[in-house]
Amino acid sequence: MQNTPQAGALPDISIDPAAKPGPSPEDKRQARKQWLKKLYSQRHLQIMALLGVAWMFVFNYIPMYGIIIAFKEFNIIKSISEAPWVGLDHFREFFSNDDFAVVMKNTLGISLLKLFIGFPLPIIFALFLNEVRSVRYKRTIQTISYLPHFLSWVILGGILITWLSDVGVINKLLLALNLINEPITYLAEPQYFWGIVIASDIWKELGWSAIIYLAAIASVSPEMYEAATIDGAGRFQKMWYITLPSIKATISILFILAIGGVLNSNFDQILVLRNPLNESASNVIDIFVYHTGLQNGRYSYAQAVALFKSVIAIILLLIANRVTKKLNDTSLF
């Protein structure tokens, strides 16, 4: 027998306490008014930002239309739309090219060595520089270390070519120390090229790269170091257990970006230091694209190689981002 509600009894209406009434039209109007007022008060900054967005759109996004020439046989005399489609022919030609293995070996070899040697060194440099107690001495070291960053590779390349010549300061020093018996023309020997590129890149960018880590270290709470000192921790223990974990997120983000650019071998640096004698060790993807596209006029083929490089870079970036997110819950997106 079903229970029937008694006459005059009110129906049971349950109200969800989590339910909240939505904003009224008047509230929306006031919020929009406040937003417009704030936008107007920041109009100068917004205009500057819009100029940056417009510049990026004009010079970064509109030229992306030219990517399609990788799938066409583009001729500079005709427009892109008039060029005939060739599909993946340029990619197949690159993969079957005799230079493909050499180009990939040089690109990956130089880039991976830069990553495994050049990436940790600024972190170590920042950690030790942070332990320097004298502010004047610390600033002097920091200024000297990041000064080469502001010099172009044209200038630094000229310096290195002079130093590494058979009558350069490097040979004179090694001869004076009896470490070699006769001068060595280092840039004419392919076996020395990778080491020269990696060492010179570290010399140029070590101090500048360390600035980011020094800024991250500066945000670490001094109370953590004071507590560790009371517990008897030494300097190296503080670095390992306090400083490094505190800047872990910064290291992860920069590592993801470094992985994404692993196929970038620093075109400016290699273009300045390379010559026909070390071509077997200096022919990387960027140099190959430069010679194929600008010197030989094969724009479609060069674009196909550059597109291949960009696709691989995106894949590596996504993989590094996913792995880093799983390991320490830090990622770009």
C-alpha cells in the first residue's frame, strides 16, 4: 500500500546547497564595464602588445604558407600557386641522398654532445657561484663569464680562427709546454672540429645561461638554509638537498626546450668555423639547407629538409614534455 501525502502537507523540495545562482545581467554589465575600464587604463601597454602580435603574425605565421613548396617543384620565376605538385619526392630524395647519413651523424653528434656537456655546466656554475660570499668577486666572475655572449659569432669565429692557426696562441702555448712537437692546424683537421664547436659554444654561453639559474636560486627561502645549517649540513649538502630541488622546475623547463632544439647545431657558429678541409665533420642540416637552397637554388628540396627537421623537433619536444611531466610533474603544457 503506497503512502499518500496528507492533505495540506507541503511537497518535499530539496535544495542543493552547492547550487549557486548565476550572475544577473546587471552583474555581467558591471563586470564588462570594469574590464573595459581596466583595458583603457592599460591602453599604452595593450598597444605595445598588439604591435608585437602583429609583427609575429606578419613575419612568423603568414610566411608559413611557403611550407607547401616542400611538396612542389618551385621555380623562382613562377609563383607558388603555379608550381607543380610533386608530393613526397623531395623527402625521398633526401633520405636516399649519400649525404643523409653524414648530415644526420654530424647534426646529432654535435647537438647531443652540446646537450649532455653544455646543459649541466651552467647549473653547476650557478651553484658554485651562488656560494661565493664576496659580492664584488661574484659580480666580477659573472660579468667576465657572460661577456662573450654579447659578441657575435663573426667576431668570436675570427678570434678562434686566429688562435687555432698553426702560428696561433694555442700552438705556441702547447709547444712551450712540450705537449706537441709541431704545430697543428686544428680547423683543418675534421677530428678536432666537434670539440672546437662544443668548447667554444660553452665558452660563449656558459655565463649567460647561468643567469636564469641564479635568478631561480635567489628565490629559495633563506630559512631553509638556516635550518639546514642548524642541522649540521655542509655547503655541498645544501646544494644537493635544498638548492637543486628548489630549482627543479626551472631545470625541467629549460631541458624540454633544449630537447626541442636538439637538431639546431647553431648555424652561425658552424658557418664561421667550417671550411672545405673539415666539411666531413661540419656538414649539418642547417648548412645542408643553406647550400641546397641559397647556393644551388633548389628551394623546394631545401624546404623539404627544413620541414623534416621541424617535424622531428616537435616530436622530440612533445616526448620530452610528457616524460618530464611524469617524472616531476613539470611541463610546458
